[in-house]
Amino acid sequence: MINLLPPDTKNDIALSRRNFMLFKISIVLFGSILGMLLITQGGVFYMKQSKTAYAAQVQGSQDAIKSQNLESVQTKVEEISGNIKLTTDVLSREILFSKLLKQIGAVMPANTSLSDLKISKTERSVVLTAVASDYNTGTQIQVNLADPANKIFDKADIINITCSDAATDPRYPCTVIIRTQFSDNKSYLFIAPEGPKS
């Protein structure tokens, strides 16, 4: 098809088509902007409504908590927590005698016998009284109890060793008294104390 229109008319037609396309694009952009504004306003309105509803719900919950006398319940909870802490603290210092005696018996040298055991909870120590066949065997008890490889006590000190021919049992003429010091984390403690918190 041959276009016989003059060049000015052709340019006017092309410009009018371009202007019409630009007008359509402008309408689409304007509609999009208007849509986004409406969505934004709707979101803001929804958020305000939600905020009001949540504020009312929180206020209702606070009123319900106050009406249920939360303060007295909280005081009781704190009292129970204090009792649990006290119980744990007491149990952490309790000693499982079966384990302690088993460990001491395992390191006692031959020709010795444990005759008495006194525990001082305030000093975390044990005073052991044992009998031995002679002086050297009596000192060996202290060496065995103090040995870190045995993992019973942190330290053991001899308080007294006496040997007498008038002993009750002639097999054990020597009496040995030893003071030992507990360490914190031993298997014979009922509950091992917690280490320092960082």
C-alpha cells in the first residue's frame, strides 16, 4: 500500500500515536500510584485497629492478673524457690558414707583398721581414727589418704600416733589420728557443688 500523505501529516499522525501511547502509560502509572496509596492507607488503618485491639487485650489480661492476686502467688513462688535453693545447698554438703567408706577402705594399708570417723561440716573435714600393727604402717595410712592419685581428700595431716603394749587388740598396738580435708567435687558428695559462674 502506497502512502500518499504529505510528510507533515505523516509526522502529525506519528506524533499523535506516540502521544496517545504516552497518555495510556501515564494513566497506568497514575492508577498504580493510586492503588499503592490505597493499599498503604489500608495497611495503616489495619495496623491502628490491631494496635487498639491488642492494647485492649493487654489491659484485660493485666486486669485479670490483678484480680487473681498475682502478688501473693509471686511471693509464694519466691518462697518455694528459696526453700528449693536451701534444700539443694544442704544436700550439696551431705556425704554418701557408703562411697566414702568404700574409698577409704580401698587405700588402707595391710595390717590396719579404721576404728572411728568424725565429720566436721563447717570445716569440710574428717577426723579419722585407725589402728595399725606398727608405727610405719600407721604413717602409711596418712600417705595413702593424702595421695592425689587416690582422689579421696585434698590433704591429710597426722594429728597423733601412739603405740602401746596395753592396746585392746594386740594385733594393732598403734592408734593413728588423721585430719583430712574435703575437696569440692568428689564422688562421695551427694550433689557436687557448682563451680564458680562466669
